[in-house]
Amino acid sequence: MVVEYSMDLEIESKFHQLQTMMIDVGMVKGLAHPETVKYSQELDMLINHIQKISPIINNVTNR
């Protein structure tokens, strides 16, 4: 349980970091700037990862 909780915090931290970077870069350089798009794509991949592991985490924690 402790490892899963730690992983959840790490993923949540990475999510907020990418989200903040994407917004900040987008506000300064524009939404179509390659750097903004890069952060958006990284965020998309992280969201896909979260959605993929969420059922696994929920199954383990609901036991």
C-alpha cells in the first residue's frame, strides 16, 4: 500500500508539473508553439498511463 501511495503522489506531482509548464509556455509562446505541444503530448501520455493503471490500483486497494 505504501509503495502504491508513493507512486500515486509521484504521478500526481508529475501531472501538475506538466500541466503548469504547458499552461505557462502556452501563455507566453502560444498554444501552437512546439514547446507547448510537447508538454501537451507528454501530459496526454501521462493521462493515458493513469487511465491504464487506475483499474489495477483500484482493484488492489479495494481488497
